[in-house]
Amino acid sequence: MAPITECMKGGSFNWTEEAQKSFELLKKKVSAAPILTLPDFNKVFEVDCDASNMRIGDVLSPEGQPIAYFSEKLNNGRKNYSNYDKEFYAIVRALDHWQHYLLYKEFILFSDHESLKYINSQQKLSARHAKWVEFLQSFTFAIKHKSGVLNKVADALTVIFEAHEGRLAGHFGRDKTLALVQENFYWPRMERDVKRHVERCRTCHIAKSHSQNIGLYTPLPKLHEHVRLKIVNQNEKYKKQANKFRKPAVYKEGDLVWIHLRKECFPRGRSGKLSPRADGAFKVLQRIGENAYKIELPGNYGVSATFNVSDLSRYIDENNKDSRTSPFQPGENDAEKSEF
């Protein structure tokens, strides 16, 4: 959806090739199975409920085939609920939202919070719980526990998205995002999933780009033969020291890269603290020497199209498609409301 919404920003409408591709994909997703089906009232309805620190999610499905989804971002007050109350609230909101499907017959309710199986047998209730339990009396259902491994309503990508982008302070980096996710969740390869999400975040590339410590030092040509040996020795010492904390980077013709908007090269593009720090994606046209590349730039940039490798970084699109090889590993592929 992002390319489509981008067309409507800036006070003008500009339908791009990326927007058309996004539109075609959207049409395919909403018209092809298995997305949603029409309800079959001869089958038993199932309601899957789950909650995270910032959102609740529910799925309505007759015998496992989804027919509707519901999601709600928690306000500041509800974010302070206990895990039990958040899961309970997810159930109440689901039943309220789909009561026209659920009031007339028995259904099955799934939650990954096992204590909620005893919702109707509690002796002492807080005012909030009493109100919610009273509401549930209108329905006939069996509540069952479904472990978090099986209950995929609040999936890993949603959790990462909320931790990385859901705060007023802006987008967090990889380490901070990982720490926030680890406070309440665990799954195999979590660190890898967080790293991939952050490195594909376009907003982070634009707002946080910086020159990279890549591109090995290359000594200047020897100018005086009679001091050649002395220059060779000095160059080798300097090369060893300069490359101590650097790593090589190689891009191929046709690779897509981000350009760091260094203010010395782009004085108009870095005039303010909140101005973008990068732009892309741009195509690599030619390698020049060991550490420079000629980049395909739009005509309105008005600067040289040749950039040092330290001002370039590999572009990975937001759809997780990366058909190019990593610049750090030449030749290898990068696989891997009713209110209550």
C-alpha cells in the first residue's frame, strides 16, 4: 500500500510504476483464495484472540477458514493493563464486534492465556472484570487454550513493527528494537528477523544515513622514483593502519544503492537538522578505480554522479526482495466501539 499512498502526498497526484505494481498485487490478494470466505452458518464458528503490549488481534473463522479480522491499537490506559486483562479485553472486543454472528448459536473461543479458561468460575471480581463477565453472559461458548506457538494472530512481524515504529520517539535502531521485543516475546531466529526488518526500513535509511567505514585505502601513485622505496614502506604502514577498522565493499553494475547526502556534496539537501540524510534507490552504472562508483542520478541533482564507496549502502526493497549479492561478500547470494 505504501507506493499507492505516496502518490497522494505533496499536494499532487503522481501515479508511478511502483504504485501500479502495488495496485495489481492488492487486487490479486483480495480476489484470490485463501483470503476470506463467506460465512457458512452450518459450521461452528471459532474466535481466536490474542494481545500484545500495544495491540489486540482477533480472527473469526468457521472451522479454521477465516472470514473476518479485527485489530485495535491499545490506548495509553489499556497499555498498562496486566497481560490477563489485555487478553480478556481482546475477547470482549471480539465478541462485541462480531455479536451479530455469535449471539444466536454456540461457538468456540481460543486464547493463549490459560487462566481465561476459568473466566466464568471466578469468585472475586474487580469492577472491570464484573462488567466484562456480565457482557459475556449473553453468549454461549466453550473457551479453549491455544498455545502461543499455534496462535498466530499477533505474529512476529507485527510485534517487530510495533516495537520498531510504534513510539513517539521515532524509529529505534536494531539493538533497541530487539531489546523491546525480547522483553515479552521469544521465537527462534528473532535477532535475524529484527535485523532484516530494520535494514529494510525506508524511513530509517532516509533519516539516519551516515558515511560508512568501508572501502580500503589505496595509496597514491609514486611520483619520485628516487624515493620510491621510502614511499612504498610508508604507504604500506599507512595502508595497514588505515584498513584496520575498514572492510571492502564491491557493487556490480545494475546494483541498487542508497546515497548518503553528505552536505559537502549536497548543500541544498542537508540544510536542516530534519532534512533527509539519504536518497535512493539509484542504479550503479560503472566502477571507477577501487573505491568509487558512477551512479545513475536524476537530472535535477546538479552534482557529480561519481561517489566514494563510503557514501553508498546496499538497497533492499521494502518487500524483502533482494536479488543482488551482498557488497561485503562478492559472488554470494544474501539468502537466509463499544467501550469497556
